[in-house]
Amino acid sequence: MELPNKENAYIPLQKLNNYLLSETHSVGKSKAKLLRSAGFNEMNVTLLKEGLIAIAHSGDVKETISSLHGVKYIINGLLKTQHGGSIKMRTVWIIDKGQERPRFVTAYPV
């Protein structure tokens, strides 16, 4: 199964800057350490955004989770790094109730 409406998937930049790349966020700091070691930072945050969106566009949904807020979609894929390698990542997207566009929730290595 593909992510519904995958061509409209989006990631708010503050989610990347204030969470995934934040070295002080209580949950995000361990992810930031990994992503920064792979070459991602505030100067090239759009490359991280494009890499995560590419996973949404090309990956198969592994699991769906329904909640009061909407439906979450779990997609695994490879995030290409700035050093020419890749990181196997699990991404989570949600289509909020009353919305059609998948919104990025989180990502972490698997």
C-alpha cells in the first residue's frame, strides 16, 4: 500500500529544525546526533526534508494506526546522507481528520 495522497506530503521546517536537528530537544537530541553525524544541519535542512519526502513517495506503508486525530502511516526507507551513504529510517506520517495531506510526524533509525 502506498501513502494516500503521497504527492502532497509535507514537513513543517520547524519540525526539522526544532526536533530532528535539535541537540537540546528531550526526544529529538539522539536523532539529531545521528543526522548531524551524517552531514545534515540547519544549512542544508532542505536536503533532509527532500530525503524524508522521498521515503514517503517511494516506500510502502508497513502499518497504519487509527486515532482520534487521524490515521498514522509507518513507512521505512533509506535516507541518503551527505557523505554518500544511507541510513535505514522509519518515518511516521499522519493524515489528520478532515485533512487530505499527509503531514510528517517523526523519523528514527531502524
